[in-house]
Amino acid sequence: MSAAVRAAAARPLPPAAAWRTLCHTASARYQPCGRFAWHFARGKLRHDPVFRALIADGAMPRGARVLDIGCGQALLASMLAECDALAAAGAWPSVWGVAPTGVRYTGIEWTPRDIARAEQALAAVPSSPHLICGDMRTTPFHACDVAVVLDVLHYVAPAAQDDVLARIRLALTPGGRLLLRVGDRSQRLRFVASRWVDCAVTLARGRGVTQIWGRSLAQWRAALEALGFRVHAQPMSRGTPFANVLLVCDLPGAST
């Protein structure tokens, strides 16, 4: 936490200043992991609109058990740790949603290099995020209140996508929430742009060229509603040429 934020204790920061602080401090954890890890974290947190939607809009309740499937370098875990610090300093913006403090984080990622970077970056985080190197198709999903799946389901075939979603449904507690970002294949040109960027990123990260399996927004919604989710779609491509949509998927509560 920066000296400026500590000095502003018990005084909420303006949203723009708070977001700059979160992005700076969360990405700084990756400096010891090498230039690629640090610059990737800085660029992703600053420019990908999904992180602000998850953090500032009250998408995750306090004390939630969060399962981040396909977590990569676990950037979300770093951001959540900084949310704890910002809220503890009294600097959480009053116009934002509830601060996601006290979150218990588990991340699953199949790339050993990303897990190693995440473990190094998050070694000093007080909440001790739990990181698992494994394939989402076979790794057990433990009980959670919120599941986060950002831009990874399209790397597996449709039958595997459905199986992962069904297993998430079983892992979520009553009233639980799935935060799922997908590409909308019905936005043809934007979806093609997303696919080319995906290929470039996977090549740069040493994963090789991988096949992409997409669905239209209507198809994603139908699959999720068949599992009992109430689905709210939010465009999540602001400032990018992509066809990304964040699906906020809620389960009925225990008394519903």
C-alpha cells in the first residue's frame, strides 16, 4: 500500500485514484518474477475492463470462497489482496460496491510457468491464496461461493465446456455466483479478432497454437439456464476490438 493511501486513512479515495493505486500495487508484486510477468500484469490490470467490473461493482461478497479457474498468474488474487489493504486504510471509494475483503482464494491453472510466477508474486500475501497446477477438465472443484472463469472455456471442446459448467454448478453453494467471460461468436468480425489475439498470446507464452471452440451469446445463455442459473449479460469489450461478454450467473438461495 502506497504512502499516499496510508496518509489518506479513513478518507475514501476518488474512484480513478483508487483504481490506479490498486493496479499499481497489484502489478508491482510481479516485478521479482521477471519483465514479462510484470509488464503482462500491468497491461492486463490497467486495460482489461473485466477486472474493474469484478472489483468495483460488488460482484464478490465479503468473505467469499472464490474459485478462479484458468487463473494464469493469479492477477485476481493480487488485486483482492490490495482490496483488503485499501479497505483497511478507509480509502475504498464510497461509490463502489462492497469491498471484496476477507476473500479465500483458490486458483487453478494448467501452465506450470504461470503457477510458479503466481506463487512467487503472492508469497507474502497474508490471506495465503491456494494455487493448484491442474487441468480444469479433471481437477476437482471444491465448494465455493463464487467461481470465476475468464476467457478459458473456448480452449476446450463443447462437451468439455458443458462438463466444466456442470461441475461448477455442483461446487457452488446455494445462492452462489459464476462470473464467466466468453466470446460471442455471433459478433463475427469481433470474434475473429479475439481468436487471432488468443493465438498470438498463446504462442508468446509458449503454449503453441490451440483450437478455439466458440458459441453465440444465446447458446451460452441457454446452456447456463439449463443448469439453473439466472443469467445477466454485460458487454465486456470496452476499449478493445473483441466480442467479450461477462455473464453474471446466479443460483437460487437455499430458501428459494
